[in-house]
Amino acid sequence: MAEPSTVARPYAEAAFKLADEAGALAKWSETLAALAQVGQDARVRAAVADPNLADAQVAGLFISILAGKLSGDAENFVRVLAQNNRLELLPQIREQFEALKNEREGVVEAEVHSAFELSDAQLRDLVQRLEKKTGRKVRAQVSVDSELIGGVKIVLGDKVIDGSARAQLSALETALKA
């Protein structure tokens, strides 16, 4: 059986193409976020898994929950997902859509794990340094991780910049053992 991310890719690419052609990347980003959130609800997941409900009924459930918030193209997208039994892939579709959108807009997502809460000035400085280093706009998601002892650990795509005290102590320990 194929990985969910592999199965989600063509749907994410189709949504991206629709959004890009319409000049509505931001709107589709919001739409996919809302659809993924609806799909996470336990009652909705139960309805999606119910073999007694027709595809049109399941699609109608999503469309009715988000009444007035979906464009015609978005409603059709939901119907296609329902017909192909792919509504459970909405989180992966959204994630891949966001990656395509970020690539188009020259944005890189950064996960910043800090030992302590960062001030606005510290975060701005960190983002500026990362933008200078990457040559792209950086959108940072910050979380506090007390296990780091001090410093920050930054994840940029598949790169990790570990400036935490824990990493420095580990490097020192390795150097002393050699």
C-alpha cells in the first residue's frame, strides 16, 4: 500500500494548479486548512468511514459544515476526494499544498525550538539572520523546549542548526572521550 503522502501528492498538485491559475493561493491555503480541520473531527471521521453513506453524502457533509466558505472549485475538489475515498488525506494534501505555495513564494518554514521564551526583538533578529543565510523569506514557528538547557535548535526543511547548550555539551563530551 502506498504512503499517504504519495497518494496525497497529485491532489495537492491539482489544488495548487487550480489556486495558482486563479491567483488564489492564500484563499486555497485557508480552504484546505478549514477542510483538514473539519476532517479531524471524530464525528466527521466516523461519517467518512461509514460504508452506508454515499460519496455525495460525505462530500455534502463537508460542504454543509463549511457553508459559504468554499468556492465552486473547492466544493468540486471535495466531491472528487469523496468519490476517490481520499478525504482522510486532507491533512497531507494541505501540508503538500503549503510546501508548493512556500516554494512559489520563496518562503521557507523554520521550526525554532528554544530553551526559553524569545522576545519579539530576539525572534526578529533570528529571522533576519536566517533570511540572510538562506536567501529566502523565513516563516518561524517557535516552541519552548526546556530540555535544551539553553540556546536554540532550528529545523529548516531537512537541515538542523543545533545551537543548544545540550548539543554543545554533547560535543564537548565527545571531544573529551577522544
